[in-house]
Amino acid sequence: MRIIEVESYEKMSALAADIIAAQVLLKPDCLLGLATGSSPLGTYDGLHAKCQAGTLDFSQVRTVNLDEYCGLTPDNPQSYRYFMNKNLFSRVNVDLANTHLPDGSAPDMQAECDRYEALVESLGWPDLQLLGIGHNGHIGFNEPAEEFPVRVHTVQLAESTIKANSRLFDRIEDVPTQAVTMGIGAIMKARRVLLIAGADKREIVDRAFRGPVTPAVPASVLQLHRDATVILCQG
């Protein structure tokens, strides 16, 4: 595991965009695992700028996202499909048919979990998986637990996660309490992992990557990954 500390969010985002762009240049039809939230916004801006400049081509790229809120349709402005369309997919030359997220509005969530697990497996698992990290150590929506969940599953969101995400909603009561997420198994099958973390995540980064591997801090499992890079913003 490599932990790279940079001075600012802008430098973190630029470096992350460079790493993802290098993956696309090396394998134009690569499968990218993508994340949502505030952390990757600058990274997605950087990828947009590279496409606009003509130095990066997403036309053959395929993507799978980590998670989605349960109960939200893809056209809901708070859904992660909407987030990805707005912040990345509409800004690069990716084929929307090659972009995949769980369907949080599926009538049978267990069937949806099974479908999405099979889909990601059929695509060959991500060549590079982009991750953020929650203040409680969650990756995707894999919350602290007694064991590492392996497969795509639904999860009851921790109170701390709901509170953290409430900044994006009008009221905390509007934040969904459940989500569907890739399990730790899919994340660990990615050939490369890139985790980005803001300065406010320093404490949990230390716990996750300089402490014991434990499902109480889900991100700690990345210590066992063969090719994991963490970019930590200092300020």
C-alpha cells in the first residue's frame, strides 16, 4: 500500500485524475469502478478537462459504480445515477450504455443485488476502483460490522453516515436510510484501488491503514490488497 500526502484538495484531485487517465490510456476499454460524494468531484473535473483538451478518450471505457440509495429512481436529483450523469458522464465521451449502477428503485432488492453482482463479474471486475472513505471507515456503503460482507448487498446506513450525507439534502429526514452497495469482495477483486481522502479524514486514514485489519473499520481490508494507493489531502 502506498500513502501519498499532498498539500491541497486541488493537488489530490489532479493526481487522482492523472492516475485514472493513465489507466484509460494503457487500456482504452478498461472497466473503471467509480465513486460518488464530494471527494471525487475535483477528480471528475480533471477528467473532463483532459477530454476537452483531446488528450483522453472515454469512448471505449466501461464503468461500474459502487452503490446507490434504496428508494430513489435514476432521475431523482439525489440519486447516484443522476450525480454521475451530471458530474462525469455528460462531460466526457463515454457511451451511457457502458455505465452501470445498481437500481435503487428495483422492486426486489435481493434480486437486484444478485443481478448487479453477476453484471460486475461478467465485465471482469474493475481494472481500477476509485474509492472515498467515510469518517467511520466505510468504503462504498460497507459500514462497520462484525464481518466483511463479500457480495453486493443492501445495508442499513449508520446514523453517522446519514448525518454526513444530510448536507446534500434539504432535511436530514429526506436522506434514505438504506442503500445497495458492492461488497468488500468486489472491491478487493479490482486490479488496482485508488482511495482519495480529504484533510478531515486523516484520523480515520490512520486507523484504517496504520492499525489492525478489522471489519469494525471496513477500509482497513485494503491493507491486504495487492495494489492500493491512498492520496491524502493535508489541507
